[in-house]
Amino acid sequence: MSLISTGLIRRLSIGCFLAALLLLSNFSVAIAASDSEAEAGCPYANKKLGKAKCERFGDTSVLRFDTVGKPKAHVVCVHGLGLCAKAYIPFAERMAAAGYRTCSIDVKGFGAGRRAYDQKLALEDSIAEIKELLTYIRENEPDTKTYLLGESMGGAITIAVAARYPELVDGIICSAPAWKVYKKKRTTAKGLVDLVMTKPGPAAKAVMRQATTDSSLRAHWRKDHDHTLDLSAGEILSFMRFIAKTPRRASRVEVPVLLIHGLKDHLIKPEGTARLYQKIPSEKKCLLMLDSGEHLILEEAQFDDATINAVQRWISDCSCPVPDSKHTNAVVIVNTK
């Protein structure tokens, strides 16, 4: 608004002024009246965020990645357990560069907000905030399709949102949705030890080892305090109860669905995702199994070009994508109804 002189505004008709204002606004997926005001209230404001703009939305933080011109679609990303919105920065930058306006949202109780606002894990609160964000996007750009994407815990949340509010999404993408967990009892027992430790204990270390074989990535998680597995017993119990309901929620999902899972995932069982595929009643669904994929596929820059291309092709028409790289083997399972 400061770039438009008072005299110019007076000379413009109401219709022309509104059109000019719309062009200048470069509509964003979040909330704030200005980027500077938004970033000032965001706990990530002083961190290295690449091309992301940080905003507060309700009680949580959103990182948004704008496109030049009208976006092909909106993509809203939900992170996994222990991670935060920053985990999607490389993926979101790639998507935005390809014309998909992308944002990632902190699940309540994770990210910088856990320390800045003393937040605890609250999955139902996060679902409500995601609903509000999707509603905001729908109301402001009803002609642009919106897709909700989640990995691990984020995948389970994505399924829950799609089951409850199908009118707010045109499709969902779920990578290794949390449900069937390897070594659940052993990890839970180790978690009791973690509760009395100030540093990552046996359970946290076990989860990190199961999530990735990349030692540099595990070191990054230990050093970055925005990523945390330091959860209370109540938070862990709440999480386990939530993901236990994933199959029931999946049975109510009727929007288009792309499921992705790495066959080398040692944290969430691939057969669990295959069973979710069977339960989902959507007439447009696809299960993409990647032979070399570990637990993380879309977060923390663990994707490859073939996976990015497959996701973008699926968004374009919701048909099952086949990775076009000869170096990537994938089992693509289509709905045969």
C-alpha cells in the first residue's frame, strides 16, 4: 500500500484500484497483513529458511513458498513426529519453482513453538488449525486446487483431515503414514528411560536409527533444537492412540489419494500402508512403493528427481505416476475397481 500514492488512488476507479491491489498483493497461503509483521511474530524469523517466508497462523507457525504468477495448485505439507515445518524446505522450494504454491505447518508441540510458547503435542488442535488454513485457501482461491501432503505422523494427520473435511482438499499425498510401527513395544520400554534423561535417550536414538541410515542427518537432528523427540509419557500415549485410528479414518477417505512408501523403511511397516490402500474407498488411489526408499522420502531433502516428478504428475491429473528414472524401481499399484 505504501507504494501507491494517495493521488493515484483518487484517480483510479474502484474497479481499477481493486484490480491493481490484487496484482500487488501476490496472494500468499498464510495470514498476515505484511511479511514483516508476520515474520516478527514467528519463532523462526531469525533462522535460515531458504526461500521460505515465516508467518503465525493461530497458535502455530507456517512457512510459505510463493510462486511467480498463478500457481498450478496449492500444496500444504504436514511433518513427521519429532520434526517441524523446516523439514520440508528443500521439497517446498522444488515444488514452488515448478509452479506449486507450497506451505508447511508446524504440528502443535513441535518446532520452535514448543520452546517459545511452551506448547505440548496436541494433534486435535493441529487438525483444527489445518482445517482453518485449508478453509482460508479455499475461500481466497476457490478455482485453484489444493492438496494436503503428509509424511509419517503427518501422513496420519492428512488422512484424518481428508476423512473429516473432504470438501477442503482435491486430493492427499501420504508418505509412510504412521500406523504399523516396527519394534513398538521395545521402543515404548526405552521411552520410559528417556523420560529421566535430558539428552536423547535410548528410544529417541532408536527411532532416529530406524528412520535413516544417514549419520549426518541423525547428527543434524541432534543439533537442531527445533527438531525434538523429547516427549512426555502423556504425549507419547496420545500419539499412539491417534495413529491407532488411522485404518478407520482411511476407510472414510473418498478424495484422490497417492500413498508412497519406501521398502527400506525400518520405522513404519510398508505392509501397513498396503493395508491402508485396501481400506481407502476412493475411486482414484495409487500406491507407489520405492525399492530404495527409507522412512523419510519427502522431508529433509531425502527425495530424488524421479519422486518429485512422480508427485507432480499425480497432482496434474490424479492418475498413478510411474517414476521416469531408470535408476528408480517402483511398484505402482492402481485401483482396479
